[in-house]
Amino acid sequence: MDPAAYFYMRLFKPGAPVQWGAQHETISHVLIRRNALMVYLVGHDTPVHPDALQLAPTAFHRRRVPDRP
């Protein structure tokens, strides 16, 4: 498959392992509030800014779907 048909981005979802500083954590839940992404980690009460987390990117495949008549 052509590598140009894929794009990569970080996918924040519950249960995903992340690295926060030197600690390995797990995402509890994610909220979007006032156009801001807020990531909550298991065992922490306050949200963490997504830029502070290291997460392996997920590959997405793009393809065209023909219009239905």
C-alpha cells in the first residue's frame, strides 16, 4: 500500500498507555470542554495537557468511498 495513503496521529482513548514525564500511566477518560482537550489519568484527579504526554501515533488509512446514486 502506498505510504501516502496513511496518516499518523496520537489517539487519546481510555486504556491507552502513555508516558508522563518519567512515569508510565494509563488514560482514564478524555473530555473536550470549551474547545480544550483534557486527558485524565488513572488515579489522578486533575487533567493533564495532551502535549505533556508521550503516546505512540496511530496509523489511519484513507480511502475514497464512492457516492451512492
